[in-house]
Amino acid sequence: MPIPLADRAIQLAYDPGISPKGGGLPGLSVLKNVVNSINLFGIVAVVGALAVSLAVWAWGHHTGGHQAEANGKKGATVAAGAALGLGAANGIVAFFSALGSQVQ
């Protein structure tokens, strides 16, 4: 017997009552420390990548190597974008989490 359309809509709109809650699982503080450390290592790696990219850009500019200069510019742009993403990761996730919690 097929389920009526209204009953299907009610099933789709069912609220499971799940929301994020801190402290529900053991080891949450350890996980936060691990993620913070990964973020720190990422930022340190981006600083190194930016330094290398800027050096390649300068070397390519002064030697007339247009390909090296272009690659240095590209690397510097990517490193700057990665630094922006790493620094803003917490805010981006918090923003979209708050936005998602408004969906009804």
C-alpha cells in the first residue's frame, strides 16, 4: 500500500532533536589540542611556502626568468590564500554552523 504524500512530508520534516553539545565524549580536549596543533603546523608550513615563493619570484624577476617569476607569484598567492583559510577556519565553521542551525 503506497504511503500518502502528506505522510511522506511529515516523515521528511521529522526533527531528530540532535544538536552539538560539548563534553559528551571523553577525549574532546585532546582532539581540540590535536586540531590546534595541526592548524599551527599548517601556518608554519605556509610561512615557509610563502618565503620560498617570494624568493622564486624575486629570483625570476632579476634573472629574466618569466616562468619562475610567474610561478613565484602563483605560489605567493596560494600561500596567502592558505594563510587566510587557516586563520579564518574557526570563524568560517562557526558562521556556517550558526547558519545551519537556523534551517527549519
